[in-house]
Amino acid sequence: MKRFDDLFENLHEAKNRHLKAGENLFQRGDPAVWIFFVVRGRIKLVRDTVEGNSVILHVAVSGSSFAEAALFSDRYHCTAVADIPTEVLLYPKSEVLKSLRGKPDETEGLVEIMAKQIQNLRSTLELRNIRSADERIFQYLLLQVDGKSNELNIETTYKDLAYELGLAHETLYRALGSLEKKGKIERDGRRIKIDLKYVI
Amino acid sequence: MKRFDDLFENLHEAKNRHLKAGENLFQRGDPAVWIFFVVRGRIKLVRDTVEGNSVILHVAVSGSSFAEAALFSDRYHCTAVADIPTEVLLYPKSEVLKSLRGKPDETEGLVEIMAKQIQNLRSTLELRNIRSADERIFQYLLLQVDGKSNELNIETTYKDLAYELGLAHETLYRALGSLEKKGKIERDGRRIKIDLKYVI
DNA sequence: CGAGTCGTTGAACGGAATCAATCGTCGTGG
DNA sequence: CCACGACGATTGATTCCGTTCAACGACTCG
């Protein structure tokens, strides 16, 4: 098992649903009966505040599952709304739990990917403590290649990457340019090569 | 099972070790044989860079386990160093895995707490996208009480809290003062009461 | 072909970081 | 037992850099 959603593979009960931009998938307090997978588009998990604005708890992009915590909760703790036109798959929570219980060896695989995800989230979080945009991006790149190579492809858009890094997209462009000028990286479209002397 | 480290309860093989500030626990590349639990103190998981400075991947505080990902990896991917005088428990990875495999029902509990941890990390990460210090702290407080109450106790020091929120500690003090002046919160030492109208 | 979005660069602003200083507390060791 | 050092909590002044607003070309998609 490589990803959380591989658990869903054997589940043929999946429904699918298309959402327009701004459309609600579920609301805080609704009974938690489904686990979701984003086929394409983007789902925002938000919590509304009294002042009218809302706080984003998570942004699920295409290819990722979300609301997994609903497995162990009676109701959804947040509201899910499509950010752009989005297609999602719906898996019944009860089926997922049954499948989980039937296969202890698969469950161990699940623990493995979750441990890695936690590790990854923790380091992404620590990245945010780097104030300098240049340095934050550079360390992000180093984390991505992880000493295995000195090249990587940016799969998402630069705008999404900026969001993930907690930077304005303008800042990201400028910082990439600055890193290139310093000679720490080379860029060719979405392909980024890191100067070998920084790759351990 | 409430926490990851409850898995360790039945393991009597745990050694314990005391580290002075600055002392290394393990280094990047060392064979991964132990999983750890911080009894008291603070352990930083870092990656050293060519420029001499190091990037923090995670900070494990007392009462938490760390290096869980080592369960599924041959070698440690980062270096662990005590930030202040620290006591840790060492659990042999092989024992932990054995215990994991022996009890499929406990493993499901593990999946549950990991799912919650992931959910929590994701929302902490999204909190960082709130630029305004006042608003970031306020949303953090709301997240902590989660509608269950309108009061909470800050367990850690304010300095550590500032770090968790990605703010300079001076900024945290000022923002707390500002929130209090606005009447959104009331403070009495480490006890914080949130204005009822903001608690959903 | 026009609307929308991405990628990119310029200019100005604002708010958080940083530097600095003070006070209180806690532990420690001589 | 007290002096000293270390650190947390707090407030003030200044700096700096990332955000924000703005504008433009390129590209895609309906």
C-alpha cells in the first residue's frame, strides 16, 4: 500500500459527485458517513467564524483523500466546499472500516504511510519558521529531493506551491529568481536543478 | 488507546537515557533501532546544511514520542539533539513492531490517533496562513476549545506557544494584550477566557 | 474570440521581527 | 542561606522584508 486511498481500491460502492465552484459537500455537524477522494478540482475544509469570514483547516487537492478522521467521529467537524469545479468519490465509512478490520497486514501499511505523512507535515510546519523566503524555498527544495538527486519537477502550479509554502505567489517568483541569480538553483520551466554542493 | 506511546506501555524493555543540553541522541544515517519518548526536556530533530546552520524538522516536547517513522526505515533521516537537559525512553523498534503485529485491534486505535494527529497538523499548518498575529492566535484559541468550552489553560510556556504559532514571543505578548483590550479574551495568568459570542 | 488564470515584474506600504532593556522567579552551587 | 546566573514575561523603538496593489503578456478553454 502506497497511499491512504489504496484502501478504497476494493470498495466498489463508491459513488461520485460533481460540484460547482462554491458548492457545499458537507457541513459541520452533518453525520459523518462518507470518506472522500478528490479526482480533480479542489476542496476546502473550513470553519466559519462569527465575523463572517472562515478559517481554512485544510485544502485537499486532486489525487488526495480527505475527511479520514471522520472514520472515528460521528459528525463532521468542519464544512467542505468546492473551491473550483470538482469531482469527488464518496466511500461509505462503514465499508472502509470493515475493509480495515479484515486485513491486519494492510492496516500495518496504513500505519506506515500515516507515519510518513505525519513526518512530512511536521517538517512542512517547521519550514514555516524560516522567515526568509529565499531560504524557505531552498530548504523546501532540498527536502523534496532528500539527497536522492539534485533535480526535481514541480508537479503543481507555482501558485499552489506558493500557498503550500505560505508565501504570496509574487514572493515565490522573486525568490526563485533570486536563488537562480545566486547560482544555488537552475530553472527550466517546471524543472529545477539544485547546485550539487548543497545536496548532501 | 489515547496516544501513540500507549503502544509502548506493555514493553518493559525500555531503557532510559539522560542528555545534557546540546548532546546528540542519534545522527542522520545511524541505523534506526529505537523509537523514543520524551519524559522531560526537549529534543530537536534537525538536518544540517552545508552552510553550517541547521534546519529544524521537528521539536519533540515532553510527553510526546518521536522518530516513529523509523519503524519503517532502516536509518534515521535526521539528527536528534537535546535542546535543554532531557530524559528520554528508548523502545526497541523490533519490539514495537512485534507488539503492533500481535494486536490488530490495538492497531486500529493507532490508526485513529494518527488520523487525528494528521488532522491537527493540517489545521495548525493552515493557521500559519493567517498573517495577522491577533487573528492567528485567536483562531488558535478557538481551535483549542473547539466549541466545548470558552476557557482554556495554557500548559506550555508562552514562549513555546509563540514558537508553535510561528511568531516571535514579543509579538505573542503584544497580540494577547491587544485581544484583551478589544474584549475578545480575558486573561488570568495562564488561564484564558474567550468572549462567549465567538464560541460557536 | 473573449474570459480567466498563470507567470512575471514594479512600487509602496504595513506589520511582524529584531534589538534592547527591565523585572520577577526559579534553581543551583559555593 | 544567599548570591548569582538563566530564563520567562513584558514593553518600547526601529528596521526590514514580505504583502499588497497594479499592470502586462502568454496560454488555455469554452
